[in-house]
Amino acid sequence: MASIRYDQIPLTIQYGSRTEKILAYDCSLSETADLQPVYSIGKKGVAEQTPRGARTASVSFSYTPVLTGITNERFKSKGDYNIINGVASGLKTTKASQSSGVSLVFGGISGEGLLTSYSVSLEPYAPVQCSVNFELFGSGGNIPASGELKAQSLFRSPASALASGVGHSAYSSFMTAQSPATITSSDETGILKSVNYSINFNYEPVYKLGQEFPSTFLYHSATEEARLMENVYETGIAFTGKSEKFHLDVKSIDNNNTISVNMENPVLMSTQLRVGSNGVAETEKTIRSFY
């Protein structure tokens, strides 16, 4: 009976000339075919099944981000190591309609995908946890995902060579001064308990006659959201949509490296207040930005 252990199926991301080995907790790959039945008059049952859209695949995984590491194995140069955060930051503000994909390799299975969602969860004194979803559509004559699941021989490099900082919330800055999301009317900062950030991207695949898979993809829009748990409640909070920003810094345990997230012109969508006996009041605020 063949079996493959979890330490034999590494998850690797390639984007341009950069390669990152993800410290993932889990990974799932799913493939679907969009088919519809065809019925004919005078015949009981289905005559055939025909495709209504191209085959697609999706890859989802959760991981703790590595903030810095080796970006060039040949010269052992270090730099920004969080490819996904970099792709999301550049994509949401781009004015170009065409979007390039990211190559994913998981235990011998590979494919090129589009980043559709990215979320970051922060709690006091806990490693940062990110969740990511890529949609794989294929391109031209290439199927969405190819290869077979098989054991991989891992290169065991020293920890200092792989990464020198892991995302941690111990010393992270969850807001900037005068952030309208967390400042009370008396200019006092509330007790911020957690932040859950997410961004979702919308694409449109472009097909040519005679091709099963898209020839290109058009990037349309993005929706960015942050849910803040704190102990203050302001009914008079206002967003003008002109100058307010929400800034998020995730640092390593040594308080040096960082992931930076900047929400432009956020809009307050909802506020909920909960309190129980012998408990501290909790307020959940949801702010949202559109691109």
C-alpha cells in the first residue's frame, strides 16, 4: 500500500523569478467540470452531457507567513519573502486590466492560478495565520492542474537560510494614530482584541473560439475588509471617504520585520456590541474598502 507523509508534500509558490516555500498547516486541491444535460424531443432521458464552461481547479491553504528569507539561492541574498502579500498589495491598486498568475507546486502537482482571496487573522501573542485561495483555469491548451501526488525529497536548509522572521502579533501595530476605526470621541484608544483582515479579487476569463481554456484574464475589482474586536462603541463615528486610512503592521517576534496592509478610504459597514454578566463589553466593527 502506497502512502505519503505530510512532510513529503511541500507547498511551493513561484512568482516571476522568486520562489517561496510556504509553512502551511493544510492544503486542499479540488477540480470541477461545468456540465449540463442535453434532452431531445421523443427520447426519454439524457441524450448527452455537454460542457457549459471550462474545467477549473482551486487550491486553498492556511499558513504562517515568513517575513524575510533567501530570495536568491545563488547569491544568498535576503529580502521580502512574503510573495502572497506582495501580489495582493500590488494587484488591488493596479490600473492594468490584465493579470498574471502565480505558479503553485504541491507534492508533484502543479498549476498556474489567480489569487481570489487572502485573509489574515491577528490575536495577542499568537503566530499570524493566513488563509489563501487560488483559482486555476488553465491557459490555452494547458489544463488547470497537472502531475500526480508523490513524495518529494526536501532540501533541509538551516533555519537561518530559509527564514529569519515569522509573522507574530506580539509586537505588531494594529492601527495608526487617529485611525477613525479605533479612536473614541475623547481621543482615547480602546482595547483592541483582534483583527481579521480579508481581500477578495474579481476576474473575468477571456475565451477564444476553439479553445477550451482562457487565453487571458481581466482583473476587474477588489473588496477589502477588516473586522475589529474592541471594547469601545462610538455612535458618532464618521467616514468621509477622503483621507481616512486603516494601517496594519504585522511584525516578527524580534520586532523588526513586518507585513504592511493599508486600507484606502475605508467605509464603516456595521457595528455590533455584546456584553455579558461578569464580562468586558465587546464591540465588533466592520470596515470595507473598494478598488
